[in-house]
Amino acid sequence: TRQRIKFSDERVCKSHLLNCCPHDVLAGTRMDLGECIKVHDLALRADYEIASKQHDYYFELDAMDHLNSFIADCDQRTEIAKKRLAETQEEISAEVALKAERVHELNEEIGKLLAKAEQLGAEGNVEESQKVMDLVEKTRANKREAEEIYRNSMPSSSFQQQKLRVCEVCSAYLGLHDNDRRLADHFGGKLHLGFIEIREKLDALRRLVAEKQEKRNQDRLKRREERDKEEREKLRASSRSKRRSRSKERRRHRSRSSSRDRKRKTRSKSREKRHSHRSRSHSRSRSHKRSRDRSRDRNSKSK
């Protein structure tokens, strides 16, 4: 079945495709989570890596939700462990607690430096490894000084008790009097480094998802502005068309009015011509009649 499904199938672990599933990262540690309930397949991851270059599937959101839930559970366990320690360990004043916290901080710094030095040495970078070990020696001196201040602030019987704290990264217990080897094993161990990897990956996913959401919002806004621009262009085109139509209608109206005026003028002139003609004809007729009358009068007198 796994051979037939695609990487986009909902049964496939999207955190695995992005190489950050806690089931993979913490495998083989004391917090091994066992097999993931979703499909893990390196071939599907390879398919996704190729396809994601051409298309964005937004699997980062699924992976971010997964890691958010996992880290939230881890942080909740850390708070529960802190509360349990506060209830079981001997209560100390706030001032002494600050001094103990300073010792814990220096312990953590030594552990991280030792783990880094060992890693550099394993990689063959002896010179850089030695520089880190020089920092370790300085930090050890600061730790001895802090321990002396802490010891002098409380009874010797209380100082001998192992003061524990909970690692904020992986929720493991750390002792105030842990030796360097124990500190190096913890901070350079697969469990602690695995939690660092998961937390760093979660931070990267949050930034990436925020950037993608911002880009999608900008693209959506740009598309909306383009649609609005197209609508405005359509409205302006429609308005121009209506104005042209009204202008043509006015020109036709003026043309019809001018034509009617010309026709009225033509008819008026025609009537005037006919009237003038009739008047002249009537005048000639009267003149001719008078002429005939005068001629008859003359003839009559001659007789």
C-alpha cells in the first residue's frame, strides 16, 4: 500500500517529508517515541523534494502544527517536573536560590563547551577544539567561585544534598554537583541535541509560514486591486460609451431639427414664391383689363 500512495496523501507524515518528525529525530534515545502513526518513506520524501521545486504544497503548516503540539507537551512535562522538585526539595530562600541557579548556569555552559570541543576534535579540528577547552577551564574557575559563594550561604548539611533542576530544552534532570563528564554527556547527547534540532526547526517553520502567509496576503491584495482596476476600467468604458451615445443622439436630434428647419424654410419660400407669382399675375390681369377698357372707351368716342 505504501508503494502506491503519493506524498500528498493525508496518511503521509508531512513532518517526515520536511525531515523534522520527532519520531525520527529522537529514535534511539531514552525518549524514543516508537513508530509514527503516519507513513514514513524516504522515496516519498525524495518525490516531494523534487515536486516542491515546481509547486508549493504548504506542508510547512502541517509540520509546524505537529511540532507545536509536541513541544507544548514537552514544556508541560517540564513545568510539572519543576513543580514536583519544588515540593520535594528542601525550601531555600530566594537569595540562595539565585546563587544555586548561577551554579546551574555555569554547569550548563561547561557541558555545552565540552560537547562542542569533542565534536570539533572528532572532526579533526584540533586547534579550534583546544580554544574551546581553554574556555572550559575559565568557566570551571567561575563555577568553583560560584559554588563557594553558594556553599557559604547555607548549612553544610543542606549543601551536600543534591539540588536538581529541569533542563528547559529536553526536560531531563540535572544535578547541581554533576561532574563534567555527566554534563558533557547530557548537552552533547542525542536526546538534548535532538530537542534543540526540533525546537530550531519549529522556529524556522514559524518564520517560513509567516513569510508565506504574508506573501499570500500580498498576492491576494494585488489580485483584488487588479480586479478593482478592471472594474473601474469597465465602468469608465461604459461611461464613455454612454456619453458617446448621448452625443450621437444629440447630433441626430440637431440634424433632424436642422432638417425640419430647412424644410420649413423651403416650404415658406415656396409659398412666398407662389403668392408673389399670383400677385404678379393678378396685377397683370388687372392692368390688361384696364388697358382693354381704355381702348374700348377711345373707340367709342371716335364713333
